[in-house]
Amino acid sequence: MLSHEQTSSVTSNQESNTYPWLSQRAWVEINLSALSYNVKQVLRILSAHTQLMAVVKADAYGHGAVTVAQTALESGASWLGVATVPEGIQLREAGIKAPILILGATHTPEQIHAIAQWKLQPTLISPKQALVFSNTLEAINCKTPLPVHVKLDTGMSRLGTNWQEAAEFVQLVERLPHLTIASIYSHLATADSLDPTTMKQQQQRFEQVIAQLRTVGIEPPCLHLANSAATLSDKALHYHIVRVGLAVYGLYPADHFRLNIDLKPVLQVKARVTQVKTIPPGTGVSYSHQFIASDELRLAVVGIGYADGVPRNLSNKMQVLIRGQRVSQIGTITMDQLMLDVSALPDVQEGEVVTLLGTEGKEQITAEDWANQLNTISWEILCGFKHRLPRVAMT
Ligand SMILES: *Cc1c(COP(=O)(O)O)cnc(C)c1O
């Protein structure tokens, strides 16, 4: 669980068999220069008093958590955000010293022991949970207070204490032994929308809680509210930390943010042609013959399938890049393989590299393109690539 990282580092993308990963049938390339570029682009729009938290949950959205965390920190991020305790431990085991916020809920004494041991910082969501934290830390005779982050629900209706009860909750946490409030935060539901009404309402509720706290003499040391979309949309949402995931990976939370910042996709998905053949007119391709060749057709088999994270619902709909040209995928995508119509490139060779997501010359296919075709979001596409695909870090 903890050492899933398959990332191997190579220094260049030259076509040779010097590097063992080149013999792979399929792999994910992680462009660390693009990652560093994106981090710096986000930093450019932040004020000096705002820090960047790189959100690296879910194995850094499928990019490989340790490599991404190290590069993001080297490029100017100062915090890391994860979803779970094991995700945090994985970073600590790799020697990462930066503060790590666990965005998800933690409840059990075992989780609390691990949090204290690995110097992770939990999210507190309710009085009951806060008491378990305080009591567990008392039982293990914890000497230094644990920094905790109080999460308010201002309208997302997900994790956190409802904003109406938030001031009371913060005062309770303040009084509990073994805990010290490191920040107060909330999460926005509609920051990617062109209509800011709901977002503004959430921000107002957040501000209202902070004002209430000030009247009872509590000045929160740190506030944060913004995900990628909020970070790109309005400086007034930045506060002391912005929690940025998607933009660090080079994708836009929505189209209208393209004007605000230049980002470069970090992840590319590649696979090799494993066989090339010619099929006569009328030949069916793949399971259930969902594609029938109308003319003679040059067919290439590629060694990647839905078990690697290529959505089967893209069957007969997707395009890939070979030699900088767009080529159509044909027939049902199978577990480990898919087929292409390479009639326009009849001399394609076995072993040639196919780009499923990425850039070749002037052509680019992004996770967003797939998301649009599938009526989902690019976050889900990125998280869908399985560990069977080695992550190859390119500098
Ligand atoms: C995942 C997550 C983020 C990052 O969201 P992006 O839209 O990818 O920037 C920020 N905050 C919280 C609480 C999250 O769960």
C-alpha cells in the first residue's frame, strides 16, 4: 500500500533501448518541468502572504505522489494536502518534511497515533471527533500539542461542522488539551461556475464565522478556502493558503480559466503498437464486432486497454497520435489491448509509440478531451490510470 510508487527517473525521451521502461507495452510519462512550470505560474498570481498547498491526494491524481510532492516543494509549494493517513505516511517515508494536511476525516485511535507519530496534521470536523483526538493524545501522554485544522461546512454539504455551529465548535477545540488550531478552512462547491453567487454566499458565511470568533477573542492563525478554480478566479478567496490540485497538473477546472493562466499538462499516456495487419472489406473488429471495415483497412493493435485506465466507453470514439497525426481507434476497447485504423499511415511499425494523452508536434489530446467525450471531469480521467502503467518521470 505504502510503496506503490513505480516511478523511475530517466533524463531524456530519446528513442533507444538503453532504458528498461522503453520495453514497456504502455506507460505514463510525468513531465516534471511542466509540473514545476505550473507551480510557478500559480505562485505568480498569489500575494506574498499566501502559501501554496499542492494537493497530492490519490497518488497525486495518478501522477505519483512522492515525485510530484518533491518537485512541487522544490518549485515553491510549502504545504502538501492528502486525503488519508497512509497517503501522508508514504510522503514522510520518502523523507518529505513539509507540513502535510490530511483533508479527509480521521477518527480512530490507530489513525490518531499514526498522525502524531508521523507529524501529520488532521482535519477536525465535529465535537465528538475532536474529543477522541484530545483523549487519545492524553492517553499516549503526548507532550507537544497537535496542530489541527478546523473544517467548516459553508455550503458544500460534505465534511465539516455546519457554519451556524462553527464558532462554538472552534471555541471547544481551543479549550481541549493537546490540540492547537493551525487553521480554519472550508471548501467551495461551485468555484468553477461562471455565476459567483453561491461561491460568494459560502465566502460570506466563512467570513461571518471568523468575525464571530474575533468577538470572543479568537484570532485564527490561518484561513483557507480556495481550490484550483477559486485560486484562478478571485484573489479575495486566497487568504493564507490556497489548496491547488488540478492546476498543478496542468489542467483547467473550466474553460473560462484559460485566459487567467498558462498551464501545461503534466501527464502523458503512451503505448506501443504490438502488431500491424491488413484486413479486407467487411471484416469485424474486436468483441461483438462493433466496428466493421467498409474498405480494406490497415489495422494496428496497441498494448493498452481498460485495465490500464483507458475508458471502455471511448470505444470507436477516441483518437490517438502516431507520428504527430491523429488516428482513429476502432472496435471495442479490450482489457489489455485496443485497435487503430492506420490506413493513412500504412507503414506504421510494430514497436512504434502511440500517444493516447499528450502532445505530438502540433497535435494535443488532453484528459479534458476524454472527459468531454465521456460527460465526466478531467479529475476522474487522471485518477483512472492504474498502477500497471509504470510512471516515468521526465525532466
Ligand atoms: C481535492 C481538494 C482540493 C483540490 O481541488 P482541485 O480542484 O483539484 O484544485 C482542495 N481542497 C480540498 C478540501 C480537496 O478535497
